[in-house]
Amino acid sequence: MRIPAHAVCTAIRDDIVSGFFGPGGRLTEEVLARRYGVSRVPVREALRTLESEGFVTTRRHAGACVAEPGEQEAADLLELRTLLEPLAAARAARRRTEAHLKVLRGLVRLGQERARRGQGEDLRALGSWFHETLAQASGSPGLITLLTQTRHKIAWLYEVRAPARPVDSWADHGAVVDAVARGDAERARALTALHAERTAGAFRLRVRGLQPAVNTGGGRN
């Protein structure tokens, strides 16, 4: 059975995010095909997709390589997150379904329970699931794709520290869901923007040979 290119794309992306393939490392079709047990055709298609997402770059005489993003690009990702997540929440308030609300409320209940118990590993997974569901509730395929790509690249470039007060963090999530349930788009947007601002300090740039920002004079730290 032919393995689809999107499955190969996911596998390669996961290996890049995990650090199995380091920045600047070559990605030869033959080696990748052997690793994932596929032909070179889906590998070639996957590399094209990953190049469009910014995970892969093509170099003269070297072929496909893992991208080496700069510090400014990494910083831009966090700024993009603070713009996209509030937009998704506002759209979710207008377009969410009862199924979306059921999942979001269930995640908030679990998150609050785990936060009280101090179960940090569970909270990371629940938080990811919460934000993915909120994005899906926006009913905007283009926005969902952008958020998904942004989350993948942030996971690649940043370590995320647990919030100092996880109970408060999940209280924020609960307030967002309440606004989404009421259809209050502006409050959902404002609460999500505030939550993104509060959690901005949790992201620590990984030391992976990132190139320094080109313009450091007026850039953000």
C-alpha cells in the first residue's frame, strides 16, 4: 500500500522538531525513503511541502537541508502567535459548534483538576489539545493551517516552561471558553490576547545553532 506524502511529511517534520535532524543537516531522498520505508516519490513531495513551511531549504550542490532560522525569525513566530490565537478565539465565538464547546469544556475541567494536583506533564498535552480545538472551532481552514504551522515551528525552536501558577492559566482558558460559548467575539479575543501576553515569558529559545538576527540594533530581545 502506498504511504501518502502527508504521512511522510508529518514523520520528517516530527524528526526535525525533535532534533533528530539538526539545523543544516542534509535530507537526501534515498536515506529518508529507507528510514520511513517508502519510495522516493512521497519523500520528494514531503520535502517540497516542508520547504514551503520553512522547515527545509534547498541549497546549491547540497540539495534539501534542514533550515537554519535566525533569532529574528524565531521572535517573529511568537509575535505571530499573539496575533493569530486571539483571532481564532474571536472566530470561534461566532462559528463554534456544540461539539467544539463540549470538548473545550471537558479540557478545561481536566486542566483545572490536573493543575490542582500538580500534574505538569498532563497539562502540556491538555494545553496543546485545548489550543488545537479552539483553532478548529474558528471554522477557518486557512487560519487553522497557519496556527498549526506556527505551533510546530515554535515547538522546534523553543522550550516551553510550565507556568508558575497553572491554576490561574487554566482559569484563563475557562474564561475564554465562557466567552466563546456566549458568542462574545470581542471578549474572547481580548482574553486570549491577555493570556498570550501572560505566557510569553514561558518560551525559551533552544540553543541549536540559530543564526543571529541580521538587524540587532532595533530588534526585540
